[in-house]
Amino acid sequence: MAMDNASRQFLQQLNDQGAPAFHTLNAPDARAFFSTLRDIIGEGPSVHRKQEFSIRSGEATIALRALTPSPQPDGIIIYFHGGGWVVGDLDDFDTLARFIATESNCAVVLVDYRLAPEHLFPAAINDAWAATQWVTKNQNKIVGTGDLPLIVAGDSAGGNLAAVVARKSRDAGGPALAQQVLIYPVTQPDLATPGYLNPENQGLLSQADMAWFWDSYVPATDQRQHPDVSPLFAGDLSGLPPALVITAEHDVLRDEGTTYADRLEQAGVPVRYRQFDGQIHGFFTILNALPESASARQFVVGEIRQAVRDSQTTNV
């Protein structure tokens, strides 16, 4: 279907305001532009507790923010934010995390992984994996108990990191994950798929923008087929945690999200997949400007609640 009216109006608003394309900026300016979207997104609901942690990732130190919605949460979601591995921080995704936390009754831990181009691959995935291990071992510090179901989640580049972390968890023999939530994830480096070439899909994220993001994160093109960069190229996807995969119809990343969901299902992984028609890349996090963001979040939260229930039943 055609792009919905809210998405068209949002993109027109950005155009009228002279918003730059990501690929025309340097990294600091791109981050500054991305942070202006907070004014559109607004503030999230209050939570029971907000905690800030600093953890080690190799020789680096990264920050985590834990948002716990109630005295007795049902699970923990480790969330990796989007932004092409180049933009985005804890404050940019605080509102989304608050909504997910309060609606799912799960603590949400945001991960401030190191960004490119200052920190090339594998810095981001190393940080994502270090954060997952730290949260697993420190549940008591976050929620006061050590046996809640764990979920990894992320959007766009963060969905890429969540997918890779899910495979690393399988290969390392743990932590056991109740679910992987992949919101229009980056799964491969080919910029010539039908989704990339469709003029209707060149919205908040264009083909040229993704080329810039890829060049920033993995400038060595021969590395881009490594499964820790492109999870679609992993040889074995069996034995991974149940997956929820969301795509947007008018998104350059649409095809690779669909293909990854298909590959997971072919490998025997339980998959829930849904494409949101008429939507652009980024719609899930643009909370107040795009009404379908709420619909998608309700769907995602419902699936998270079911995964938590399933995990608790399995572990009884």
C-alpha cells in the first residue's frame, strides 16, 4: 500500500524544516540532528526505579541505564538502540524504553555501546555482548532477584546487535534467552535489494544513508559478510531463541528483515513476523508523530508478555 498520511506529513515536516540527510553530515552533526527528534517523541511514563551503571567491555567502559517499572517485574529486556551504529544514546531512547517497561512490566536495560566511526566493528557488538553477560550476572542489582527471563531487543542497527547476541548466547551455552525482538533489523550489506531501490522507501533512512552508515561502521567491505556483522550470513541459525521480527513496508531494510525471519523459521526457530504496511523506517521509535508506533508497540509488548509467560511455564 502507499505510505500512510502520517508518515508523509512527518517527512514533509522534516523537509520544510531543512532537516539534513544523514549521509551529508559528519558523525557529531548527525548525532546532534538525531537528538532533535526527542522534541517530537516527548517524555515517557514514570518508572519505579531508574539506575545508571558503568561496566567494563574489554579495555573500554560503557554505560547502562536500567528502568524498572514496578517492585516485581516479570522479566528483563536488554535493549540495543538503533542509529546505524553511528548515532543514538541513552537519552534518545529513554522514552521508548519507559513505554516498553511499563507496558510489559519488564525492566529495560539500555546499552550505550560505542559508536562508529570513532569505534569500528567489532566495538559495538563487543559492548552488546559484554552488557548481556553483565546483566545476566547482576540481575539482583537491577531487580532484586536473579532468575527472571531475559530478552534481547533492538531496532535497526540495534536489531542487528540483538540478532548477533542471540547467536553468541547459543554458541556460548548461555545466557538462556526467552526471546529476541528484532525491529526492522540490519542483517546484510547488499544495498541493491528491491527495498533499497524503491524510490518510495527513501524516507528517514535512504539507500545513501545506509551506505554512509556501513562505511562508518565497517569500512573494510570484505568484513561485511562476517556473521557478527551480517547475521544473515551465519551458517547455522538453529537452536536460537524464539524471534519476533517487525518490518516496515516503506523501509530500505524491509527485505532483509523478511529474509532473516524466513531463514530463522527454516532453521526451526519459532518466529512471529509482522510487516506494518504504509510505514517508514524509524516509525517504531517516533512515538507521537506516527500513530502506528503505538500499534506496533502494543503488538511487540503483547509478544514479550507471552514469551515471558512461556519461559516461566517452561522453567517451573
